[in-house]
Amino acid sequence: VSTQSTGLTRLLHRYHNKRVIVIVDEYDVPVNEAYIHGYYNKALPFLTATFGVLKDNPFLEKGLLTGVLRVAKSGYLSGLNNLCVYSLLDVSYATMYGVQQQELKEALEYEGLTDKMDDVKSYYNGYNTAIPSVLLYNPWSILKYLAYKKLEPYWTETGKIDFIANAIWSAPTTVHKTIRLLLEGETVPVLVETDINFKQLDSPEALWSLLYFSGYLTGKMNDRKELEARIPNTEVNEQLSTMLKREIEAKGFSVQYSELISALLSGNQQIVETHLRTLARELFSHHDVARTPEAWYHAFMLSFIYPLKSQGYRISSNTEAGLGRPDIVIHAPDGKPDIIVELKTITDHKKKQKVESDDDDDLCSCAKAGLEQIIEKDY
């Protein structure tokens, strides 16, 4: 492959009498696909040969690689000389990756949508860059909105990064807790590696890097490594919250998921309990939830009910209500009853009650304590 590619540059050089510029779009996609489909190690030699056209080639003027993820540590680019990398973390081209605020304003004026500025900012609010005063909007989403005049999640149709869903699913409990805070609109400091190593995706730093460079997170960098992370906008928030749902469907539990949501909204306690038990037994590991089970289940519940926002529901988490803060509240539209979710763990309950009992008694006691808290706190 490398010989053929180099040969092509040689022929172009001979014909035009100029050294050749090689442009490779979405250079990271092959290694992404290899990782997703399980042939990552086998693909590396082929990819190394493919990109060999960029190394020690006398007919090459320069090469330009564009992509979502910086994957130099994956190995197949390690032999390239004088490699310069530019992203939102670099000042050089920070204004070139999206639509700027003034450009958005002018586009809305041109389309007669000036009165929609606040709505557009709320739904598609932009990304921080290395220049503090520059905020960028995803050009794909903005162009689609200008064309169709509807606030919809157009961004979700671009890119193929489904492996992030699995990475989130397999992440430690601390990561799930952080994602819950992010979904609630909080800003959370996380460590971000500027290069992606697919051999180390089980580390939190690698996951935050994936989410950042894929556009699920933005924020200002403190020291080029610690990101004051936030979810950029409503559009991305909705997409991130559906990742867990897609992972459930991929594992063959889409029917249970749909029935669980319907049962939760209709108040069918038996079906909710049955499907939650099934999902927990088949999908969760003890090691996932052992340290902070309530926080883990809180993040799980919040993730799979968040898509209800597209049906007019409003979701609040740990928000003041009555005399306290209920874990999760599903505010229903059109006069339907709201749903309060209060999570309890048997271990914590036993410590408070200072009694020994069997599991069935513990479950009933915990459920009773949750109901009493809802009533006493006037949620």
C-alpha cells in the first residue's frame, strides 16, 4: 500500500513538476472502526503502511490529516516527522472550527430569524476554544437549523463513535457520578489527555478525552490538561443521555427498556420491578456499583429517563422541593401526575436502623422509608 501511494505521488510530481500535497480526511475513522469491530491489533500494520506515504517521501510537499480524535498514540502515525497537531486547545486555528457568534447573528438576520436568537443559543450553545473570547457553534447543526427552521438534534446524525457508549457503560462508578452531574448542568473538573490511546480506554482520562474531542464536552483548560468540563448545549445533552439507552438496545434489552419506561409512567410497580431486576442482573457487575451504589443507580436512572424530555417531560435531579431534595422528579406535561424517584440502599438503611434482617424485609423497609421521606419532606 505504501509503495503504491508513494508511486502515485511520484507520477503526480512528474506530470505537474511540483511536489504533492496529500490530504486525508477522517484519518481517525479506520482505527475507530478497527477498535469497534475487534481487529484493532491486526489493522495497525496495514494503517502504518497506508500512511507511510507521508514519511520519507521526496515527492511530498506536505500532508494534511483531518479527523475528530487525535490518535497519534495508536502507533500507526508514530513514524511521521515534524507532525504538528492543531485543535480547539490551540490558538493558531481556534476560530476556524465552527460558526462564531457574530456569524450566527448575521445568518439568522439573513434568514429572518432574528427573534429566534435566544432559542438557538439555548439549544445549540457553543464550544469554548483556546481563545477565551471565542465561542464556536457546530456548523452542521446551525446549517441544518437555517435550512429546516426547527430546533432538532441534527448533530447526532454525524460521526460514528458508538464505542463511546460502551466505554461509558464500562467506566468506574466515579465516572458515572460525574456524568450525572454533567447531565444536571454542572461544571466539573476532569483530566483530559490530548492524545487518544485505544489500548487504555478503561481509564477515566481516556474517556473524558473521547468525550471532549468528540464534541460531547467543552470547557476551559486550566493547565492544558485539567478541563472545567460542561456539556455544550441541550442538543448534546439529549444525545449523551441516550447513549445508555442505545447500549441497552445493543445488548438486546430494547423491549424491556420500552416496557420499563411505559410502566414507570403508568405506575405499574410490578413491571418496573421485574425489568429493573432483569437489567441489573444482566448488565451490571458487582464491581460497577459496589462502592457507591446509590450514586451509580442514580446516574443509571437519570440516563435512561432523560430522553423523555423530547416528549415534553421535564427532569430534575437533586433539586430543592418542599423541605428537601428528591433524587429525581419526572415532571409530566398536560396535567399528568408527576413521578418522584427516591433511591435507597439496604446497607445504609441497616446502619441507620441498627438491626439485622433478611433481604426481603430490607427491601420492604427501604421502600417504606423512601415513601415516608417523600411525604415528610413534602416533595
